Amino acid sequence: MKLKPTAECISCILRQVLEACEETGEDPTVRYYALREAIAYLNNVDFDRSDHVRIASDLHRIVREVTGNADPYREVKKMSNRVALEWLSKNGRTLQGSLPFKQAISIAARGNMIDYGAMETTETPQALIDKAMDARIDTKKVLEVRRLVEESKHVLYLCDNAGEIAFDKAMVSAIQTLGPEVTVAVRGGPVVNDATIDDAYEVEMTKLAKTITTGSPVSGVLLTDSSPEFLDTFDQSDLIISKGQGNLESLINIRRKTTTVYILKVKCNLIADFLKSQIGATEIVIQRKREAKR
């Protein structure tokens, strides 16, 4: 089954645009112009042929251009990173050494709750973290992912959000302990609260593994917009581990890629229906290698 956007996706995207406008701190008139430009863009979109990850990313670009704020969620991201690192330190998980694989993947999966784009929330990063720690994870899927990691030489790890990237260090370290080389990829520029290279430096992911960017500021992975470095890494990896909904939404329909493991919190009805799951669930989805053309 192919993942396709629904009318609910459009209302969600507009909600994100409004929240991004509010994060800029600009006066109401500027926010109004940004929202007006966003709606004008939507009026010219063919939703039957368009990718909603691209639509959302284009709308966030419009907000940045109209408001003149290059990174509306900058302070939210910095707070998320700080709180995540404090939580890890407080709970005795400084990640200087590797955690057992099941514990590491569990921490990384639960970190995906820190998201100010895919779902509407007024909760603090601390509240989101506390809520995430109660989630359950499929033990059989964890064992299957571990086996795939053990069979791989090169793993591409796709990050999602700021704050969450601190939790990702646990899994990256656990993967390295099992043998593969790991390349971590973050967004090529600010978009919502997604992790960029600045966030990777802030949580010291760059000290743990080679860290690159996708080459484009989109809330997912659009291969047509990605850098040659990212595309080479994408094509040469034995296994891709993809965090979050945005990465799943942009990659699940690509027909030629290596085996991909999607790890995410389900945050909307579209993904819940697609995965036959429910909002709030922690899911691990394994998509086997496919050789057809992209």
C-alpha cells in the first residue's frame, strides 16, 4: 500500500505554519502575511501528485522568508537538547559506554516523542520525555533489528528532532559495539524543530560518529534535493535506520533502497491507519531491500 496524504494532512500542515509563525515572535501583521503566502501556495498545489513532506517543507521556507527568521524553533531546539542531556545524565545514562541493544533502541525510540511539528502540543520537553518513558516496544522486532545490524558493515542513521538526537547517541553507540561503521545524518538546514548539524555538535553526536547532513532543509529525506555526499552514503549503506514520521513519510514509497528500519512514535491518523497502529504507539517497521528504480 502506498502512503498518500489526506485532507487531514493539509489542516495539520497549516497548523504547523501558524505555530511556526508564532515562534518567530514577529508582530501579528507579519504573521498574517506569512500565513497568507502559505495559503496562496496551497491553492496552486496538485495534491494528487505532490509529496506532503515537500509541501510542508516549502511552507516552512515561506515562513522563514516572510518573517526574516532563519530558524524559528532555535530556542525550542536548544531547550530540548539541554533537557534531554540533563535527563540522560540524571538517570545515569551518560552514554560514555554502550548500553545493551534493547535498552538503547528503547531509549532512542522513546526520544521521538520530542516533536513540535507532527503533533500539536504545549507540553515542555521534560513532560514529553517523562510521557515517552512509559511506552512499550516490540521485543521481537528489537531482536530482528539487532540481527540486521550484526549482518551489516555500514549503517546510515537518519536523525529526526532536536532533543531526540541526544537519545539517539545510545543507539548509535550500541550499533557501533556490534561492529558496523555508522554515519549519522541530520537536516541540511533549519526546519521546524528537526535536528541540524548545530544540534549534533551541541549534544556531541559528532564526537561519537561521522555526522553529515542531507543537504536540504526538509522535514524528511527528499533524494532529489539531497547532497552528493548524502546520496553516496545512502546508496552504499547496508542498512538504514530511520527515526521519526517525516523520514518514514518521505522514504517509505521509494522503490530502490537498502533494508530500512523505521523507528517512530505514531503521531497522526494517517500513519496510524497506514501501520495499522494507534496514535501514541511506539513502532518499529522493517522494510526489506528493494531493487526497482526510484
